[in-house]
Amino acid sequence: MTKKQIDDFLAAAERMHLADYVRFESDRKRRLQDAFWQGVMRGIGAVIGFAVIGTLIILVLQHIAKSSLPGISSFVAQIIEMVRLRLN
């Protein structure tokens, strides 16, 4: 390897923060802590996402029930009533 290639490699490694990455990967406690917090954040995201999507589905079902579509509205009204009873 020439001196220029070595300098280019070292500059690229510095831009990628390779030393920090190697230090992070060699610290087992820090990796476990990072994995734990990633799991916590994924769990919170799943709960929030489910709440938003569930709310939107219930709002759409309520709208369908109010629109008096024959057959569908009574079925949707029964579903909404079962959900309300289950929540209480």
C-alpha cells in the first residue's frame, strides 16, 4: 500500500467514526444497555401505533354504523357495542 492509500483509509475510518464503533462493540455492558433501550422504544412505539390504528378503526366503524347502510350498519353497531362493553 502506498502512503496515499493509507492516508485515504485512515481518513475514511475517521469519517465513519470507526474507533467509536469498535469501542462500542467491545463494551458488552453498553451493547446490552443499548439493546434494552431499543426494545423499550419498540414496545412503546407498538403500543402507540396500536392505539392510533385501533382508534381510527373504531371511528370508521362508528361512521359506517351511523350512515345507515342496510345490513352492515346493524352488524357494525353490534361490534361497537361489544367493544364498549368489553372496555367497561
